[in-house]
Amino acid sequence: MSIGVDRRAVLLTTGVLAVVPMSPESPTPAAGHETASSLHDACLGALRAAVANYETVDLATTASTLEPLEETSRTIPQQYRLRGRAAIDWMWLHAAVTTAAAAASYDRGRHGEAAARADRAASLARAAGDGPLAARALALRARVVRPHSPAVALQIAGSAARIAGRSPTRALISGKVAASACAAAGDAAGVRDSVTRAWATMAELGEDVHGRPGFSLDTYSPADLALACAEALTTVGAADEAAPYLDRAASLIARSGQTGMIVSVRMAQSRAAIARDFPDRDEAVEHASDAVALAARRPAEWVARLVRDVSDLAEIRTGHGFDDLVAATAGWIALPAAAPSPGDETCHDVALPHAGGSTAVPSPRAEMMSGRKDL
């Protein structure tokens, strides 16, 4: 690799990729392709590290790692005048990085950024020939839309499912995206149908492609699916039906070390305890307190919003919210200017219930790489 004539070098320090200017001379075509290939390998390695650490590293750190990767993967093909397979490889990398960056924006409450990145990632992934990755980006777009229009979210999910093929992404779309959109619309039958379809897809795929719990670009763990199913069922007033899924999710993530997933499950357990026919506020507070203590190591807007939403539900169903926990996490919510309008999952959106009875309940949290029907 002729680094002396390269315009850029990649430094991987403390897990963060930095792209720094080098000599202004243009490389020869052969040297340029060799350098671009080395850069691609370094960027891919940095992306893999960011994805692997997504559930444990502070989201601001993850975002700052992905930003230079986005820029590098966008500009290198033009700078080195890449064609053919090399250009497509970089396009795919750009799509994958942008999908991960969209998820980080979403989880930080920056939903406008998340929507724009998800749209861009979906277009890039389709152009690069990776249907499942494009579908995963569209799945994120659907979650952004869901609080405003569950019907539109379902339409986007349907489009995503048609390009996802028989992949883990298809299970994610059915169990996480379609189920939550049906839940937001109060469609209990739709939730149950989506849940059934998702587990059928997981069984068909087999354990080899399940991956570990938590964020991913190409796998989907049974722990994530069980959590998504529990959340959707709880939202449509079926908290007792959701219990076995919550138990399964809790068992699968107990010793995983995936902080974000553990927080999500604890908050789902808190919501379910309040949503049952006979609410148990003490149990709900215990789960929520555990979640907040864990999340304090990795504060995020989606956690604060979940705490607020479950507290509101507790106020409605028991007469007492979680005032201390709401206050402790209030500073994690971005100012309105930093959090444009669309919604809330890995941020967790809400369709508030009516007082009394087991009606609809706020819903919560609701994914390296490659490969190509309906919901």
C-alpha cells in the first residue's frame, strides 16, 4: 500500500475511526485501487466494531464513530474513480454504515435525521443488490412513521417484506414493525397474525442466522423477537398473553451483557406489570428502577421517554406515577430543536390507553452484513 501518495489514511484508535488528509498527489490507478481496498477493509472493520458494541457503548460515541465512516464510504469511489465490483462494494458499505447511523440517530431522538438516513440507506442498498439490508433500512423508516400513521408504517413494512426474501430481516419486519404498527392501530388480530408469521420465519431460517441479542444489520435474535411480541401484545391489552414472551426474552438476555437490550426488557416488564388486569405498581417500579440504573451508564432519549410513558400509564391505572424516575431521566431527552417530529422506538412510541379496563397500552422498544416476499 503506497501510503505516501494516498490522500487519506485510516487510524483506528480507541475504537473510533478517523479519516485524515494525506499528500495531495493523486495515486496511480493501480495504487489507488490497492489503497481503496485497504481503506475498505479498515472501514468495514470499524463498522463491525460499532455494530458489535452498539448495545453497550454510549450512543453519542457510536454516532461520532459512524459519521466519518459515512463520509469516507461516500467519497472514496469518486476520488479513486472506482468501477465495477469495487464501486458496488463501497456502495454497499455506504448503505450499511448509513443504516447503522440512522438507528443511532433514532435512538438519540433525532428522528428527522433517522428518516433521511434510512431513505438514503434503502436506496443505496437496493442499488448495491442487497434486498435484506434495504428492507432493514425501510423497517427503521416505518418505525419513524408509526406514531403518526400506523397505516403508512404498514405500507412501508409491506414494501420492505417484499425485498427482504427469506431472511432474518423478514422476521424483524413481521414481528417488530408490522406487529407494532397493528398495535398502534389497536388491531389485536393483526398483532397476533404478525407474531405468528414472525416465529414461523424464524423457525424456517434456523438458529445459524439468529445472531446474538441486540442491534444488528443482518441477524435477528429470538430475544429481540420475543421482546417485540410482548410489547405489541401488551399494547393491545393482552399483557397476560405477553408474559411468556417477556419471560423468554428476559432469560435469553440475562447474561448477555447487552445493556440496551436488558434495559428494554426491564421496561417492557414494568409496562406489563402496570397493564395487567390487576396492576402491580411495586413490581413495575422495581423493573423500571433496574432499567434506569443500568441505563445511567449509557443514557439515551428512548429510555427517558419509556420511563415517562410507563409512568403516565401507572398514573392512569394506579393513581401514582414514577415521579422520581421521570425526574432522574428528564435530562436525557433532547431539546425539541434536536428532535424533529417523527416518533419514538428502538425508541418506544405510545398510544395512550383509556383509564380503566385493559385497553390499549403504550408500546416500547421495539436490528453484517449482505443477500433477497410479503408480510
